[in-house]
Amino acid sequence: MTALADQLRGATVYDLEQPRYHGMPIYPTHKPGYFYALYRRHRDSYKPEQHGPRTSAAGVLTMMEHAGTHIDALCHQSCGLKLYGDVPAETVETPAGFTQLGVETVPPLLGRGVLLDVAGWKGVGRLPDKYSVTGDDLRACAAKQGVEPRAGDVLLVRTGFATLWHDEEAYLRAAGVAKSGTLWAAERGVIAVGADNMSWDVPDERDPETGATLFGHVYLLPQKGIYIIENVNLERLAADRRWTFAFIGIPLKLNGATGSPFRPLALV
Amino acid sequence: MTALADQLRGATVYDLEQPRYHGMPIYPTHKPGYFYALYRRHRDSYKPEQHGPRTSAAGVLTMMEHAGTHIDALCHQSCGLKLYGDVPAETVETPAGFTQLGVETVPPLLGRGVLLDVAGWKGVGRLPDKYSVTGDDLRACAAKQGVEPRAGDVLLVRTGFATLWHDEEAYLRAAGVAKSGTLWAAERGVIAVGADNMSWDVPDERDPETGATLFGHVYLLPQKGIYIIENVNLERLAADRRWTFAFIGIPLKLNGATGSPFRPLALV
Amino acid sequence: MTALADQLRGATVYDLEQPRYHGMPIYPTHKPGYFYALYRRHRDSYKPEQHGPRTSAAGVLTMMEHAGTHIDALCHQSCGLKLYGDVPAETVETPAGFTQLGVETVPPLLGRGVLLDVAGWKGVGRLPDKYSVTGDDLRACAAKQGVEPRAGDVLLVRTGFATLWHDEEAYLRAAGVAKSGTLWAAERGVIAVGADNMSWDVPDERDPETGATLFGHVYLLPQKGIYIIENVNLERLAADRRWTFAFIGIPLKLNGATGSPFRPLALV
Amino acid sequence: MTALADQLRGATVYDLEQPRYHGMPIYPTHKPGYFYALYRRHRDSYKPEQHGPRTSAAGVLTMMEHAGTHIDALCHQSCGLKLYGDVPAETVETPAGFTQLGVETVPPLLGRGVLLDVAGWKGVGRLPDKYSVTGDDLRACAAKQGVEPRAGDVLLVRTGFATLWHDEEAYLRAAGVAKSGTLWAAERGVIAVGADNMSWDVPDERDPETGATLFGHVYLLPQKGIYIIENVNLERLAADRRWTFAFIGIPLKLNGATGSPFRPLALV
């Protein structure tokens, strides 16, 4: 085991999480999204005669699961009110969350990650607003990079919008992945996909066949059981041209919740 | 890199996080601690003519940072109103959190972990209520197990109270680590310590020298810069007698917060 | 109008609200119930060169509607999934609350209030734990007091448990009103009923006819359109033997919510 | 007493509260302000064999005290870190709120109210953006209306911005009361002032003498002990030319909080 511990300690670590603060971009339906209040200050507990020199501070967090860098649980989306495995949504919904397919059932993601830097491949710092990354784009980008996503991998797609994290309005106009791109990713057998945007999909797009908005969401989660990772910061990884790496992403076991904030890492 | 990715994928994973739910044990000063409300149900967004078959569900979380399995940031404790590095507490406190030493400054913990199973070494399933694990206990237990915590390791101490996670009252009577145990751990140069209890320390104990309650807190965080991990579940790891392992613990970058929930893993 | 303003200003005011704080009694299903965090302190905004001498402080509240002294909206309860007026519950439920019969539809309650001091009539400071106040009790108490609730009145029933507000466990064993008491109250045509306990009803009781728990809740709200007021403090009013008075109770217009905290007053 | 009860029941009631919902205007420093989540739906508790036909629904509220129509407690503002009565702010601040001058110390406001319809007097539906209502304006408006605020009254000033409650950006540009207007109001000896805007004052203005922003806040609360009421809806009252009326405003006793939502009424 020392071998693995030593490798972990010696690895170069790329932190793929965006910082969390009130004011970071939030998808409209997940507002207010995130609020932290520091209410216990050190001076409050400073009573040397009673507790010696020790004091303590703490805060309270109000947060939607889909705020900041996070992973979607399978229960987050339904197709025709059926969750993954054809579970009828309303049989597993409770006030305290889902009794099946909640985010506590998502295993730690530990394995290979692949980055497809579509913006880089196109030779731009950032794709055009709401640009829709197709399956052909992904295929060509992978070929150019000389990588191939394989079964069990985590596939990360870079649009270049991570640098706009400080600007909600601009960030919410991010490029995303088209239906054909989602299908191509799913065919690779990946365990999870992710992107440096709010929703993997381009919010305004609609699947002409079913009329579904956010095709990736309705396809990957309830139909294929593939997790979606959002608001990943891929800038440093792309700058260093790390197309494959060890990926570590560990959701919290928030019982019954539809997603979890997490801090994914890429190790090389 | 494939080497590391493959090792991660092939490893046996021990999940050290306790499940999170309203009703889990919470330290009195961190009440109410944790509450999740699923308010968007799938049926709410089921409008096939508008969105096709796709529907979405989501909830809202109210949470103190020190609820559930978590890591303490250095700003969580002061010694005489000084934080680690002699930073005066009130110069860095704001309503939105700390401007220095917040949990976003804690690096991902990736390296070697060592388990000292004090309960197991004593031949009991669980140490007596409020038993105080001394430096001698830790030294003897390490010797018996044939392990030695080294600089940079994460040191985990097992009291056996993890099995009482469903019972707040019983769990809050857990054994903890005495002043001498804390000193012994710090002398080893570890980067973080943790235990299967609410507060590493035994809450009622007092350092006779300074009068401080929770000696480990006032010593490790503001004086030594050593992180504290709480409410770790060490049962399976102990059952399998895994005394050393690769440790992965990745706090969220909650800007300015005094701690972060996380899901530590042990890999062998 | 000066007449009314002068009367209001000159009246003796009985404050029927219990104080609100983290730790006050909360019904189990409404936990955590209430939490206030003062996070903006005055010193935080003290920058004389920028804002002159002015500073500001503020906090954040997390609260269930049924915490503390409050009034139930008609949407709070259903009978067989039908709300008042035979509205099917699920046609008016949304993530943001009810589109009909929410607490914003409750008018300010301004009119006559009647107190039936059942504990006083029985000659005890407090009724026995879980004592169930019958219709006969209410009738006899009213006769003894020489009062008669009339159409449009607010009827308040005193059990004597208000003095246990500091002790959740004891308070939750309060006496309440039996089915026959609820029926008697409804026959009087009152606009609202209230009591100095958590739930008007005795939680453990069951209507033998329908099997319903909390008969008053299933009868008054969805069937009769009569509001229920909970956790009223009737001690001073009873001590002064004020059996009738002007009642003022003004719910907040929390759109779609199932109840509202409020501070009812009795004026004489 | 029947007299008063009958008068209350017979009065014409003007509801001065704005509706409360996620999306209503919030002052920037009080964001996110207001969020209600209905998480317990009726169907969740529908188990006829166990509970008969009764079901229950409930939600959870996250709210700043200064969201929506509300009243400021004296502890909300300091002048040079002194609260009303020269109380040093930091001696009464705790994580759970203020130990003195919290909103639970504000009495129910019951007495005479006076409306000065400045917009109406100027012959406009709404004053210009950020118009600053002077003492001369108030004096002239009162003379024109033939009313005179007296000691103990609640003085309400109409800018006409209440109709923009659905539009945060426009509402936050509301007119307010100038330093001279605040001084004139305080000299009348009123118990509270209020306006149909976010902050009584014009946010951008600065007292040339002290440099203070929000002069009304730093003068009325910590120096004069006069309460401030914000986001009052005065439209109907003005349309009916009700210049004086019985005012009822009853804050919640939120222990230690810096303000309270409430629903003020004008009765004629």
C-alpha cells in the first residue's frame, strides 16, 4: 500500500473545483444557491477563567445541492417520471429526499479521467456563447489529442467558460454539449461526464425527437445511469495539456439528496 | 499516469464517512446541525408538451460545517484570540467567514494514513464512556500493531464509538484523546489527526496547566497547524486490521468557513 | 377614526405570543424548527472615513412555519387529500408553496376573543398530562365563566401548559382538546380556535370513527375552514380573568406557506 | 371591551404589507433575503389505515429579518458603535442575537398613524428616482393635507414606489427621505416612521456633517429610539385619501434579532 500512498503524495494535483461563495453563478432554478454566515466569532467564547485560552468560531450554510462544482445523483432527473432502472419517481420521493438513487449511492469516482479540450482544439480560449459541442467535435478533438475515452473513465469536456466564474451572467451563456455529443460520450461507456459549465447541456436546446430540454440530463441520468459533473475548472489541466490523468471525485453521502458538492482532482 | 489511475480503480476502498441525515449526532454548540428538504419533486416539472419527458428534482440543505464527518480549518480555534501563525482572530473575521485560514486553504489530504485501534488493542469493542486515550496508550498500541506514524501522515484513532452513530446521546459520551495523546501525535509530525468521535478530545477534560477545555483543539489547530478530522467511521478498517493505507480526504473550498464536510477514504 | 386609534393606544394589552429562540419546544415533525444566526456585527461595518459613524448588524433565520406561536393556513391539512373547498391537494402544491389556501389568504383576525380557562375552572394550575378537554368541559366552563362564544369569535382554550415553554419534553405532554370539544367549538361558528399547547389536539388520540389522528386538524381546517392557533400564552389573561376581549392576530403573507408565525394580542 | 372588538370587526382594513416570495426586492446587503421551500406534501403522509384521512403539509423558510415589509429593532444600527442608550454594541452581541434592544423589546404599535402622500401632493404617481424628500416637503404636504403628526404617532411617507415591488431593480431606485425630512419627523415625537421603499433614506446620500450614509438609520434608531418601518404598501390608503387612521403593527418576538417581518394595518 505504501506504493499507492507514496504515489498520491508525490503526484501533481490539479484542483478542478471552483471556489464557493455567495455570489458565484447559480442556475436560475437553484437560486438562492449558496449562503454562508459566520455567526460564532472567537471573542464570543473568550472566557479565560472558564475555558482557558481556547476559543471557537463557526458558521451556518444554506445551500442547494446543485450550487458550485457538484455531481448529479441519478434521482435528479426522470424520463417520463421514471428514474434509472424504471423506478417510478413518486414511489421514492419523501420530504427528506429520495429513498433510492440518492447521492449517497454514488461511489467515490476513482480511476482514469480524460480531458477533451474542445476550445483548445478549435484554437480559441473559449467557445462561442451557447455553442453546442457535437459528437463530431468530440471525436475529432479526441483524435487530434490522441486519446480515447474508455469504459469506466470520467470524461471532461472543456468549453473555456471556467474563467467567467466571477460573472454569473456571462457564465450562464456558456457553450455546452449537443445531443450528438452526449450520445458519443455515452457510447464510450464512461461512468461520468463533466464540463466547465453550469449544466453540461446547452440550456436552450431541445431534442427534436422528444422535445426534451437538457437532453444530456434526461438521457444520461435516468436512462444510462451515467453521472454528470458540473462547474468543473479545467483551465490548468488544459494549459498543461494533461489529456489523461487519475481522477478522484468523492461525493458526500447526503442521504436522499439529488446531488452533492465535491472537489474533483486530477492527479498526474 | 495510467499506473496511478489503474491503482486507484483496482484498490479496495474503505469509506470512512458516516451517513448524513437530520437526526445524526450533533455537538450541542453546532445544533441544529443538518437539515435537508426535498422541495422540487419530479411531478412539478412534468409538462411533456413543453419539456418533453424530462423532469427534475432538487432540495435545499441547511448545515453547520461541523456536522457529520468533517475536517476543521485552522481558523476554527484560537489560542488567546490568536489563530495559527499568530493572526489576531478579529482581524480576519467577517460576516461571510474568515479572510485567512478558512477551509478553502486546506489542501486535499493525499498520502499515508495510519490507524491506531486503541479499542482493539485493549480487547474491547468500544472503549469505556469518556475514556481518555493517553500518549502511552497510543505508543503501546502502535508498538503492538507494529506501525509508526510518520511526518505527513494522517493519524486515525479508533475508540469504537462509530457504531453508535444512530444514537446521539450514547455517541456524545464517546472516548477521546487525552492531552498526552495529542502531544504524542503532534510530535510525530502528522498533518492531520482524526477519530471516530465528535471532537477528538474528551469534552469534559481540562488541561490542568492552562485550564483549556478541548486541549487538542487549542493545541493542534492554532498552535501546530495540524488539522482535526471528526466522526470518522473506522469499523471496517479495524475489522480488516488495515493499520496503514493510502488516505484520501478532500475538503470543499467553502470560502472562509471554519470546516468542511468530507468523505475520507482509505485505500489498500 | 381617532376614536379607534385612541382606544387602541389606551387599551391594556395582553401579549399572547411565546418568545422565539432556538431551543423552544418544537413538534417532532417540524424540527429543527427555529434557528437565528447573527452574522453581521456592528464592528464589521465600522469605517468612519467611508460611512461616518453609522454601522449595521443583521442575522439570518431558518424557520419552519409551525414553530412558535403561529396560525395554520387552510392548506396545512387535508382530509383524504382534499383541502378546504374540496380542492385536490396535489393540484395546488408547488415547490414554492400552495397556489391556493396559503397563509397569505388568511385575513387579519380582528374581533372578539373568548377565553375558556379549563384549567382554572377545574381548579388546577395545569390540566393533567395529555388530558383531553371534552365538549362538556367547554360547555360547563363557559357556563361557569358566564360567557358564550359566538359566530366570528376567536376561541382560546387554556390548559395551563404555557408555563412549560422552557421545557420541550414537558410541554409536548400538554393537554389538548378532544373530538367532542372540537365539534362544540365548530358549532359555535368561531373563525379560529387556539390553545396554549403545540397542536390543539392531543397528539395520541384517534377519532374512533375515521381513525384520524389530530381530529381537530382534519376537521377544522379542510372541512370547516376554521383556523387553528397554537402555542398561545394565556397565563396573564387567565390570571386577570379576562374571559372576553378584543383579539388581534395578524399572520404574515408568506406566499403559499402552510402557516405563519404571529403575535396575537388581547386588548381590554 | 365589546366596544373595541366591535369597532375592530367593523373597521375598513388597509393591508400595508407587501407579499412575501422568493424574488421580491431585497437590499443588496440582505441577500439572499427570502426563500420558502414546501417539502412535506400531503401525499407523503397519506396512510389511511394508520392515520385515517388526515394528511399534513409544511415548509421551511430561510429569511433575513430585513426582507419584505418589516420593522427595524433599535439594535440594528449603531452610531460610533454605540446603540440606543449608549450601549456599546459589542457588549450585547452574541451569535444568537443581541442581549439588549433586540426586536423582542419592540412593543406592538397600536395608535394613530398619519400618511403624508408626498407623491400625491406633488401631483405625480411616483416621485423621481432617488428623489430626496426634505423637511420642507413634509411640512408643506402635511399642511396641504391638513394633518399634523403628533407625539406617539406612526408617520408614513408615500413615495409611490410600492407599485414596483415586482421589479427589484426599479424598486431599489426609490425616492427616500432626506436628512431634513428625518429631522422634521423626529421633532414631531413620533414613535416610528415608515415609507414605501427599501430603506427610508436614499441609499446614496451622505450626511455632509458626519459623513454618514443612511442618515435616518444612524439618527432615528441609535440616537432617538424611533423605529423604522420599510417596504410599506401605501397605495390604497393614498387612493382613498386616508391621511389619519388607527395603525396596528405587531413585530414578532424573535429573541435578539435586529428586525422583524410584520404586516402593518391601517384601520378607519
